[in-house]
Amino acid sequence: MSTSPSATAPRAVPRALPWIMWGLGALFYCYGFFQRTAPSVMVDELMREFAVGAALTGTLSGLYFYTYAGLQIPVGLILDRFGPRRVLALACALAGFGSALFALADALWMAYAARLLIGGAVAFTWVGALFIITRWFPPERFAMVSGLTLALGMAGGVGGQAPLALLIDAIGWRGALGLAGGLALMLAALVALIVRDRGPFTPATAGDDTPRPSLAKGLARVARNPQTWIVGLYGASMTAPMLSFAGLWGVPYLERVHGVERELAALATSGMLIGWAVGAPVMGWLSDRVRRRRAVMLLASSVSLLTLGAALYAPGLPVTAVVALMVLNGVFGGGMVLCFATGREHNPVWAAGAALGVVNMLAMSAGAVFQPLLGWLLDRAWDGTVEAGRPVYGAEAFHSAMWVLVLMQGVALGAALLTRETRCHQRED
């Protein structure tokens, strides 16, 4: 185990240059999050345009999500082999073409194909941004800058809702997506012109003239390391409430269990996302500051467990207290970002892309697993009540389903206990 930040001594660069490199990668991640939430504000238009039912929203979201998650391991391997500049520029261009294809779609299959293309293209965003951080920032700043990246992604998700809705009112959904496609093409050109593969912390094996280990060797090395799977489990467990509660079931939960209006319920669940946007850079900064990963992971998972358990099951809480607990859960849930720093540091620098890809695949699997799992649990507890042709789930049904999210916060705490402390030192061998 080496304690040096990279395989080569870092060279001096202008102070702003790493932030410029990171900024372009982070903007692409922001764009990917924007595309993830965009269909939610154009459902009515899409239903009228393609003459389909409400299932379109779930179908489109699923196509994006499964393509995104399914490509995470290849993404890491490709970045290890080819570097971030060409890969991110091409991916960003494909995302722009996908958005333009969606805007021009005159049949449902074209819309599906466009969403598949967008999801596959933006699959490179998160790991690509982390890859740039790996090469342009010292290891002791990795967690903090990763947290800033996640915060920028959350901003993109917010931009894909209310601001996009205003744009659609002005120029229509086709015009809005066409504009988004054009912006992505402009960003692709900037990435191709400005981003450089080699930074001051680039490992020697990533040099242009140095033979690189094979893609299979990198993946095999990462997969053999138990710590990869432990920190990936931590990431998935910490992410489950954000993706499945704030992302889908939180609004009906608050409506049925606490009797609040839909607008207030939506605002409350957004508070969890805002908490994540704040907590991710703060938890990353704290970890970098004290040079501890495991200790901050334990803090984040412990508070997340307590706040979520209290918000969902403490009797007699007023809705204001529930909302406050959700925001606090989001802040400490942002500690999930430490799984990437820890996963990278537990694996060799020449396999950084593979490590980040595997960890991100595991973390993103939370959405694929827990959104339908909670729905299945709700169906099992449904009492048969129907309103306007739709099933209505009562407070008892939600109480019988949400325990799984509290359980996963406990799993996150267990994974943090099993994580070995790296003290922000990067493994080299």
C-alpha cells in the first residue's frame, strides 16, 4: 500500500485549470440528471402526441435508467483505456443527438429509441467526472469535489422540472428538447477542445505512450477485492431512500399517512433531494478534512438510520417534524458519495475507472430494485380501495412497505463497519 497520491509526482498547473476540467465534466453530469427528470413535466403532451396511457412515463424512465445502470462497468473500463476527453466528448454528442431524436419523434418507438440513446450516452457522466477528478485533484480532495459534482447533478434534476416546464410553455416540448440537444452538442465541442486526459495526478500507466493493463485485468482486480463490494453495498443502501422514496413514493406516502396536499408533499420530498445536494459536498469535505473515510461513513449512515426511522415510524410527529427529519436524512444521506472515494482508494490507480464503474453500478441498482419492490409491498397490503379507476393505498399499506428502506439504512451502517479505513491514501499496487 503506497501513501503517495499518484504513481508520478504531481506537476504544477495553473490553479484554475483543474476546476475548468472538472467543470466541463460536471456540466455533462448535470445535463444527464436534467434528462433523467425531463419527461416528468411533459407527460400530458407526450400522452396526447403518441396516443398512449400513463404508463409512458414509467416506460421512458425505465429505458433511461436500465441503460444507464447496465453500462456502468463498461464505462469504467472504456475510460481506463481511452481517457476522458474523447469518451466524454463522443458521449455528450450522442446525448445531444438523442435529445434531438426525441424532439423529432413521430412514433412511440422513436421516442423509446431516443431515451435508450440518451441513457446510454449519459451513463458516462458520473464516472467520467470522477475520472477527471482522479487525474486533476489530489486524493485528499477527491471526496469533496465528488460531492460538489453530485450537488451540480441535483441542480440539473431540478432544472428538468419547474424551469423546463416554463420553457415548454413558451416553445413547446419539441422545441425545448431540441434546444437541449443543441446545448449538448455545444458542450461536446468544448469537452473535445479543452479537456485533457493527463493531469498532475495522472498515474504513470495512463500515459499516452505507456502500455496499459488490459480491460479484463482491471475489472478482475477490482472484482476480487472484497472492499469494492462492501463500499458498493454502502452506496446502494444509502441511495435507496433518495431514489425510491424521494423519487417516487414519498408524495403519496405523505398524502395518505399525514393528510397533506400534493403540493406540500412534493415540496417535502424535494427537501430530501436538496439535503443531498448540501450534504454530499459537506460530507466529502469533512472526510477530506479529517482524512478519514470509514469514520464519516459511520456518522452518515448512523444519522440516516435514526432520521429515516423516526420520520417514517415515530408516532404522533407533526408533519413539520417529518419534513425536517427528511431534509436531515438527505443531508447525511449525501455521505453516500464517500463510497466512490473509498472504492477508488482500495483499488490500484490503473484500475480507477473499473473501480468507479463497479461501485456506481451497485449504487444505481438501488433504484432498479427498490422502486418496484416498494410497489410490490404496497400491492400486497392494498385493501382494495379504488378512486377514479386507480388503486389507493392507505396508511397501513405504506407502514407495511417502508420498513425496507429503514432496513437498508441499517445495512449501510453494517457496510460502513466492515469498510477498512484508507486515511485518504491511494493504493498503487
